[in-house]
Amino acid sequence: MTIREKILVIEDEKSISHFISTVLNNNGYEAMQAQTGEEALSMISSHCPDLVILDLGLPDMDGLDILRSLRSWSSLPVVVVSARSHERDKVAALDLGADDYLTKPFGTDELLARVRTAIRHTRTISGNDEIARNGTYTVGELVIDYNKHQVRVRGENVHLTLSEFRIVALLGKYAGKVLTYDFIIKELWGPRASGDNQILRVNMANIRRKIEKPPPSRSISSQRWASATAWRRAADPLRCPHRRMKSSQPGFFMRFLCIAPQK
């Protein structure tokens, strides 16, 4: 299965929305559309796209209000595409947290370039220089390829679902840092996601099963990973004081939550 980055196009003019979506779909992205602000906010929190293309002149609310609401909980990249060309409009959008501002009319090549740049910039937020430089993160025999949306172990592609890849990609961006359940759920499924961490635990179990394939003698868990982790058994003195994850065998993926290799 090919994993494509999801982009939400928030535009009330159907012809423009269809045009932008077609361009995105033909260039390897998965486009979704919203015609109103209310629909857009609902789709952002339920679908958690990788990027938002935002028109400011919506029928039910100003696009700046959507941007303001989004920035209260997420660093999701936003490219504003608007007919408003006055400097004050651009400054207002950028000050509220827009990653870029493109004035209508625009060329498709420029739009795609700004989309690529905005997505690339998200990889530098956590300060992971390797991802910023190469679009990959390597630790031992495991490689997270952010450009190809793949995870490879010993050179072989691990066939992950979209949710599984997004979890691994998020952990790679914050390599060596302890992440709580709440943070991961909010980043991946939005602020309206249920506080029940069962879906995250199921996905983590599936990822661990796929990554830690036999033979045991060559298991990734035998590599020299950092031993610190956010979730350990209650009896472990290094357990995170905020969350507990029951596990009879921490293994590689439990430790992958703090992914930095031992020096």
C-alpha cells in the first residue's frame, strides 16, 4: 500500500477547490475538500491531515478564525491561498501561524513548491537534524523514510498501515524524548479524539510485531538502543510517573519510544 500525505483544501468556490485537489492528487498527494469553516474544523480534528490549504473568505467564518483555532492545539502546516493581496492581510495570517501565503491567481508549480516546503519544515520542528537534511531517520538497521513514507528493516520495507506509519514517523521526529499517550493521540487524531488509549496500544502492538520479525538472533531488540522509555511495567523503577502501560515484555518497540541509540 502506498502511503500518501493528506492535504485538506478549504475553499468555498467549488471550481477552485476541484482544481487544487486535482493538481494535488496528480502529484502524489491525497486531497480532501471542505467548503465551510465548520466543516473544515471538523475534518481537521477527525482526519488530521498533513497540511491545510486555507482560503480566508469562507461563507460562515473568516479563515483567520480557523487558523487561530488550529494553532491553539496543533502545529499542522497551513498554506493560505487567498485573493486578499493587501500586506496587512498577509501579516495577520503569518502572525497567527500560517506557514506561507499565496495570492490568487497562482501557478500550479508554485503551489506545489510551497506545499513541499511547508511539509519539509515540519520535520525540523523537533530539532532532528538528520530528518531535516535527508528526509530519513536511521537507527541501527531501521530506517524511517519520510519522503517515501516507508519504514525499512535491514533494507526490507515493513508494510505499515497509514496510522502505523504516522506513529513511527512521529516517534522518529522526537527521537530520544519521552512522549505521553495524550501527546501522541492529540498529534495523530486531534483534540476531539477519545482519551481511551486502546487504539494506540493496538497500533503499537502491530508495529512491534511487524518490526521485530524473527529470527530472534537478529531481532532489532538486540541492537543497542536507549533503555529509557516512557512506558514500562509498574515494577520498573524507570517508569514514567504520568502513564503506565502494562507489558510483560518491553522489547524493542517499548524502547523505540525513546529512539536514540546508545553511544
